[in-house]
Amino acid sequence: MRLVVGVTTLIVSVGVYFSYQVVRNLTLENLNRHAFLEVQQGADILPLYCR
């Protein structure tokens, strides 16, 4: 019984770790894209103010 609980705990822990990594990477990619878009839009607007 303890072996079943231990193996189940290990499998769930590994699954949670990899799920966390996937969500973390997707979130970081999204933040990176959003930040780049904001910088790009700011660079596009800047010449309008410098006239």
C-alpha cells in the first residue's frame, strides 16, 4: 500500500512540475511578446512627438 501511495505521489509530482514549466514558459513568452509590442508601438509614436 505504501508503495502505491509513494509511486502515485511521485507521478503526480512530476506531472505537476512539468505542467508548471509549460505554463510558466507560455506566460513568459506572452509577457515578452506584449513588452516588445509596447516598445514597438512607442517607437512608432515617438517620431510624431519629435516633429
